Amino acid sequence: MIRKFLLFCIFIILNLHVFSQDTIKQLYYFEPIDYPYIRHSIDLYNYQYLLSPSMSQSLKTTESFYNFVYYWHSKINWNKLFKHKLLAYLANLSSYFAIEIGLTYLPFGDSWLHEEYHRSLLTYYGIASHDQVYDFPLFSQLISVNNVTDRALIDFKRKHPQDFVRISEAGIEGEYMLIKQLQKRSIFLNQNIPYWLSELNITLNVISYVFMCHTDQAINITNESNQHEPEIKDRDFIGLDFTAWAYDLFNPDTPYTARGLHPYGNGIDRYIKPNDLDPEAYYFLKRQGYLQFINLASPFLIGINEIKLNNNINFNFALHHYLTSFGYTINNQIFIKSRDNFLFDFYLFRNKNLWLPGFGLEIYKHKIKNNFITYKTFLAFEPSNLRYFDQSFTPTAQLSLQFEHFYHSYGFYIGLDFKSKGWVPGELCQSDCANLNLGFVFKK
């Protein structure tokens, strides 16, 4: 994963004065069971199955980790630690740099979530792997998912070509899902936390990553990686995510072995470069780099958590550009805060031949005594076989329910999810499936 901090650091310096240190609410999740995914992770990792969490498990973990870090940071009294105001200011400023570096590179942070969204699909299909974030690669330009065999990737693409396309984009899908979760906390739970710093940092890094993948820099990075990875076990499972995504999107039935022989002569040359793409795929990838700038269109990213309509209703919005297993979608999110919390998602799905609509509705944490219930529905029309060249479409539907019960500050939750065939952001399977989630929750 590519990581750049320059623009983000400038933005912190210019905007540090808007940080708020009001009381911050805490909300933490621990989800040991996501069924049936747990069966696949136990088969591969036995009692260490939580080291390869599902999309749901990793998202809740990272969401909670961000809350934990920012909450305890707010408890630091810099003026008490440093009696000189300038020193206190500089220490506070430096602490935010440190927070963003930690949340980027440490386990349970953004990069970890990105890689675990990749790995969850590998685990689901019985492929063992290793997340390099566990090796603490601070300031590394690239972070890999490695210890994956060529044979596993050959079989994966042959048996599940559309999930093989999806796995390349799954990492940033997880990052945008994290942003969405943090924004719900900001407006609906009144968490007065500067999540927007991380949201902006993540967004800028994702944009730069997608955009870079069609440039000469992608060629140089790929060549350098190949030179320094003589052993198969050290190689990333896919290389630069979006050159691979574009190649497999346009060539879903091309055997994985067609990538050719690795420069060292052992194994397959896994990494796709921009000059390996045919002209149509290259320009399609380049267009996605520009479309990624849509993700900057949100007041959340400059610290505005809600906009007042009247005495009873506040709202906010965010635009997102997601890559999918069949192309891409433009997503408009409308947050409405009134007696209940409503999140409306409007989608426009695109492959080569089709423009298709989608709609989602979430009622977030409806309170009934000591219980909270979250309802989610999703209905869309998507390409019939989830392929870029499909000319027909079929409906996709999802219904989710999460019930949370509290004993004072502690409680448990149960989640049920039913989905028909199709791509849904943050949902692991693209086939018909049902999921059961069980976990514990703490709030304060």
C-alpha cells in the first residue's frame, strides 16, 4: 500500500486550531464469531483464527481502535505537561502526527484493515497468507500480503474469477467502509472526535494510490519489488492493487499462468504493470484515478460533522467512488439525524455496457430501553454475472439486523445478514449467503 503524508501534514498545521477537546463517548466492539466465515479461518489457522478476521470483524476492530486512540489522546493535558504555551502547542501538534503514523502502520489501523480485507477473501477460499503489518513495517512504501503460493492463486482465479477481480479492490473498499463508520459515529453518536483527520488522510492516500497505478512510478515500483523478492514466499499476492484489478477485470478468463515467468525464473510473474494492460484497460484504469477525487466531496473531511436544517433535523453527506468486481459505482450518502438516525445510499453502477441504479437505507441504533437495533436494506440492479462485459442485469438484495443489549456499560450484540447474489460494499461473499455475527460491546 502506498502511503504519503505531505498534504495531510500541511492540512494539520493549517487547521490544528479547530480541534475540539470536549468529552468523547466510547464505543468498542469485539466480535469473536462471524459464521460461516469462522469455519474457514479455523480450518486454516486453528486456535489463531482471529489473526485472519472477516471483513465484519476487522472493520469493527479498526473502528474501535480509532475511538480508543483518539479518546485517550483527548485526556492528555498538554498545558500541564509543558508549562510554556509554545511547547504545549508543538507537543500537541506532534502527537497528531504520531497518531496518524500509528493508525496507518500499526496492527488494527488503516493499513491492517486494508490488508485484512484482502486476506478475508483468501481465507474464505482456503488460502493461507500473512499480513506484513504484523511485522511493523513503519514508513514502508509497500505493505504486502505474502506467504501465498502460486498454485493457490492459479486455482483461485480459475474457480472464482469475479472474486479474484474483487480481491484487488477489496483493500480500499475496507478503507471507505471505515470512513463511513467513523462518520456515522460523528453525526449520530455525537462523538466529538477529530476523526476527520484520519478520514482525510485515508482518502488522500487512496486517491494517490489508485492514480499512481497507471503511471511510470508503478512500473518502477514493480521492477524494484521483483528485484528484492527472490523467494516466492516473500512476494505480495497481487502486486499493485489496481493494475492487477484492471487486468483481471478485462481478462477474467485468462489463466493466471498467462502472466508468465518471474524474472528470477522461479514461479509466476504476479505483478501487472501499466504497460501490460491493453489500451482500453489502461485508459479505464486512468479514468478511475480521476474519478477517485469524488471521494473528497464531503463536509466531514474538513471537520463539519452536521449541518442544521431546523430544530429537529441535522444532516450531512459524502460521495464515494468504489471499484467493484464488474467496474465501479458512484455512491451518494445522505445522513439524516432526527428522532432516529437515517443513512440513505444512492448508487449508480457502471460496467462497459450498463448504467444501473441501487439504493440502501440504514436506521442506525434505534433505541428501545437498554437495547439498540440497527436495520439495513440494500436493493440494486447489477450485471448478471458481475462481469465488466455483461449486457444483462439482475436484482441484488440485502437485509441486515443488529441487536445490541446493554447491562449498564457492557453488553453483547447479535447480527443477522441475508443477501442474494451480487456485490455489496463491505460484504464478503458475492453469492447468495446468510451470516450470523456474535460479539461484545462496551459504551461510555
